[in-house]
Amino acid sequence: MIKINAITAIIKDSASAKKRYSLYLLGSYPGVASEAALNLTKKYPGIKIAGTHHGYFGYEDYQNCEDVKNGNNNKNKEE
């Protein structure tokens, strides 16, 4: 029996050359999502990471929230 969780299936499907999906990694402590993105690009060279963000949003981060919601963030927001 082979066990595959949904996240693994999504990642493998996203890395497929046939599908042009991209992933936005959101959540965890600062630096974790960007490290995960680095590890995913090493393991799945065809994967496209649209961006990362640690997931801590304050009132001053309204534009970051809009970028994440609209998928407009192509850069790392893990500062």
C-alpha cells in the first residue's frame, strides 16, 4: 500500500511540466516558508514557487494581505 497525502500530490502535480501551476507558501515562523521553498525547488526542479510569507499579518500589512489574496506576490516576504 502506498500512502500519499494531498499536499504531496499537489506538490508533485505542480512540479509536472504538463501543469503550469505555481505554489504560494504561507504560514509558520519567519524563514520557514522560504526554507521550504528552497527545499522544494531542489527536490522538484520543475516546481514554480510564486512567493512565500511567514503568515504574521498586522494592521500595517494590508498591502501584503492583498498581494497574497490576489497572488500578486512574486517575491519573498519573510523579512
